[in-house]
Amino acid sequence: MPKSATSPKSFEAAITELEAIVQEMESGNLPLEDSLARYQRGVSLLRYCQGTLSDAEQRVRILEGDTLVDFAAEGFRGDTKEAGE
């Protein structure tokens, strides 16, 4: 995803900034104009995050040959088997 001058450095940076914006807005202490500016920035960050996740999902689909499998269906338990099992 191309980054503009106001794009975050990374997905994680975008999430961190978005969380800070939410906390500021939930405080109820911002003037209307500041609230609108924060809301606009939040929408921009949300779109960035959605695009980044969509790109990552597409890359995984390509790597998996467009055959994503539900881990539960494959018996995935979240742990690894020891050698020899």
C-alpha cells in the first residue's frame, strides 16, 4: 500500500495512533473542531489498517494457492508436536 506524507510508518504505529485518538475522543474534553480533526484522522488510519490487512490476506491466499484452510478443521491445537510423535 503506498504511503503518503501523513501515512503511519507501520500497521502497528497506525493501531497505536488510532487507540490514542479513541481515548482522546472518549474523554469528552476536546473542542468540536479538534474532535472533527481527530475523527478524520481516525478514518484515514482505519482505511490504512483495512488496506494493510487486505493486502496481507491477499498475500497469504497467493502463498496458500487460494486454499486457506480452517486450522480447527486440520486439527490445529496451537502447539507443536515433538519429534517422533
